[in-house]
Amino acid sequence: MTGEATFYGVYVPWLLVLAVLAWGLCWAARRLLGGLGFYRWVWHAALFDTALYVLILFSLTRLTASGGFFS
């Protein structure tokens, strides 16, 4: 994971790029799980959504690390 990314000359932190990507993936996962009726089994939906977002963001940061996921 490098320090920053550039979009048309604007430098943004790489973590911000990953956070936006994680938000999109979390949104898609929430839509899929909601359509499958998974949230009927979840005790606290907001807490579950927050944990899902953190896990997706963690996975993305580990996958984009220089040594890979298991480094």
C-alpha cells in the first residue's frame, strides 16, 4: 500500500480510496444479504453492518499491501 494516489493532479490518501471502495462493496453485500433475508437472523443490523465494513476495509488494505495478504 503506497501513501497516496493521484486523480487528475489531486493527491488523495490511499486509505481514502480503499475506504470508498470498501463502502461500495459493503453496500453491495448489504443489498445481497438483505435480498436473501439474512438480516432476520442478525441481532443488531447497524452493528453487523459496521463490522462488515471494517472487515472489508481490513481485507482490502491487506490485499493491497506490498507483501500480499499473509505478510
